[in-house]
Amino acid sequence: MTSDPRARRLVAALLTLLLAAPAWAGSKDTARQHFLSGLDAAEKGDYVLAIGQFMASFDAYPHPTTAFNIAKAYDDKGDLQRALSWYQRFQQLSPSRAGEAAEPILRIREALDPVAAPAPQAAAAPEETKAEEEKPSMADVLKRLETQAR
């Protein structure tokens, strides 16, 4: 072997990559197995098992889709606080797909804090409506200004 330190570092880096590749592939396979088991459990309504499988999948190979499925399982289970947290994590992991979680996040925030949710517009009081009707339009204002300027 060469005594050049750069060559030794290059060989060490290549060996590390070659040895790590099968482990990473194994992690993906493990993640895929857990993910599929989680989908099956969620389909059957067993959200506790689904969450456990999705978590194991995420631990083996973190992926935005897995984060979204964890959020959805918590949401379906009724654990809104954890669902919100995972929907937000999904948005962080996949900014280009963040819009997919916008509606569930809004719905959950409204459910968790109905006071902060936007209230429906109340009908205006008759006095307010009358006052608005009496306001001159922009055209009327301009006509008055022109008349006064002459």
C-alpha cells in the first residue's frame, strides 16, 4: 500500500462507502416492510399498530411519506397534538409537498383552539349598513373637488 496520506484516506473512504451501502439497502428494505405493515394495520383501523410500524419504518429510513402516514394515523386515532406535530415535520422534510398537509393542520388547529379559529362574519348592524350607504363614492368625491376648484 502507498504511503501517501491522501491515497490512504481515499481508499478508507471508498471502503467505508462500499461497506455502508449494503447496510443502507438493508435499512430501506426494513423500512419498506414496516411501512407496508403500517399501511395494512391502518386499513384495518388498528392505528396503534400502524403508528408503531410507521415509526419503525421512519427510524430505519426517514422519509417524508412515512412522516405523513404517521401524522395521518395519529389523526385517525384522534391524537391531534401528535398528528399536528408529524404533519409539521412532513412539511419540513418535504417543502415542495407542504401543501398536502395544509388542510389537516388548519383543521387540527381549529379543533385544538376553537377560540383562535376565525369566527364567521356577523351581519352588520342596521346603523353600520346605513352609514356605509351614506358614504360618497370616489366618483362623487372627485366631482365635488372639481366643482370646488372652479
